[in-house]
Amino acid sequence: MVDTTLPMEQNPQPLPKLPFIVGGVIVLILLILAIILGRRPSSPVVSTLPSPSPSKKKIATPPEVQFGHYTLTASLPAVPTDLQTYAVKANLTVDEVKEVNSRLGTMNVQNSANGFGLFYGETTISKDFTIFDTKSGGFSYTSVSNPDVSSIELSTFTPVQTAEQFIQKIFMGDTTITCPMTYKKKNRPNVTYVECHRDWEKMGLPIVSSVGLVNVPELQRLAVLQPGMVYDGLPDMNVYQTSTKQDGLKRPNDFNTITVQVSEKDKRVVAADSNIRFITVSAPVTAIVSPQEALDMFIAKKASFSFVKPVGKGQVEPNKIYPDNKVIAQEA
């Protein structure tokens, strides 16, 4: 599996001023949007990208694992013969951000500070806005229809086709993003939400987050995980008409996802939120550790990453579960 989790800093230094700076920037961005949009009741709410706050707590060291014997109950996976490695873009330059926004029609810079930029553009049909995270490439896009336009030539494409065309404008030449899932929300019944992910089959291997694996149910087989499927998810009764037949559950869209909102009235994209990273280069894999070699390295305590977690529900006290910060058992 392809692990895209960034390494975590073990002892971060407190940065008490940063949350206030980030908060001030976001408030300024929302204020600018409010002034531009005015008091039009039909304007959709702009969903801003979350800005991570620096942790002031010391990150605990994972417990040491000691098992007397290992029993493998699952079959080892087959290794694909054709694999690629991918480099993702981080810390986009000003020119790169402007290039992406030019494809969205939001070429004018309204504000840019602390890793976030607000861009806008206007046509005879709509006013468009993009909040762009220059550090990760994530963005939030909103398009507000012009009330002065009496007639618009409506598209004949389906919501999925409309979303795919929108994505290709942004991720030009990238064929690894597919849009297999749709759903609706009760508070916006005239909008179809099209959920898109980097396709695991096209990438060659699953794309997972080490942190995200912690939230996978204990009895869930990793071999059958699929992007966009809900596994033991939180309730969200606002979600319905899901193509995955998982109504009433919160969508897992916080990783490897771009969600495009398509208006059923205007037949066009009215909003989009993305945390998919831009790929810069790809190269063939010339050598890979086999599943058996990986298992042997894990047993020999040479794994690059491993973790344990308690089984069950409820609040736990790590000091009681892991005395001396160790996990000791006869068999695993």
C-alpha cells in the first residue's frame, strides 16, 4: 500500500501567535467574500479549507511491541508487475497557483497571506471565487450565478460528466482521478454532489494514510477497502441518495478526495472542495520489497511504521493499557 502520511515532528515548539494569525486571515477572507457577494440569498456558503493549528502538547512515543509468536491468518497479497512512484507537489509557487486559478477563471488575486490565497473572476454568467492552500494545493471553489442573466444555454452532460470536465481543467493530463460516487444533501436538494478520488487501480496500489488506518474497524479486512466507502462511519442524516447505498452516514472526504457540486437547475459546477495533491512526476519502480520480506522485517522489528490500538469502544488510559509504554503478549 502507498503511504502518503507526512512524517510527524516529535517535539514541536509552541507557536502561540500562529492560530491568531491564521484566524485573522480566514476572517479577512470571509469578510472580503461578504462584501463582494452582498446580501444575495441565493449565494452558496463558501466552505473554507481547515488550517492546521500547531500542537502545544508533546507527542507520545508509540508503545514498544513484544510478541512471543506471530501467526499469519491472511494470505499474502500479489505484487503488481507494473508499478509507478509518484512525487506530489508541495509549497506551490505564486505562478503555479495563478496558473491553476486561470483554468478556473479566478485569475484576480484579492488577498494572499500565510499560505492561503483568495482569487476571484467574473463572467456574464457568474462570479467565481477560489480559496487556495498554497502549501498543499487544496482549494475551495464557489461560483455564484448572475441574477441579471435571464437565459443560459444549459449543458446536456450528466453531473458526473460535468464534474469530470471541471477536474480535467484543474488536473490537466491526470487520468488517475475518477468520479464513481454521487449523493445529495437535504439542505441543498437541487445540487448533486459528485465525489472523486485517485483511482487505486490506476495508481497501481491503494492510497492510504497511516493515521486513517487507525480509524478502520478492527474486524475490517484491509484487502477489501475501497476509496469513498464508509466503514463504521459517523451519522449524518443530511446525506441521502448515495450511490454507495450508505445514506445517513458522513462522507469520508477528508483525504484523497475532490467533491464537486453540480446544480440541477443551471447544469454547471457551483462549488468544489479538494484535498487531492498535484502530481509532479512519476517513475517506474525497479525494486520492491515482497510481502513475505515485509512480514519478516515486521517480525524482526524493522518496520518503518507500526502501531497498536485497544479493541473496543470507550475512553482508555494508555498508561494502564500499556504499562511502561510496552505491549507484551504471547501471540499476535
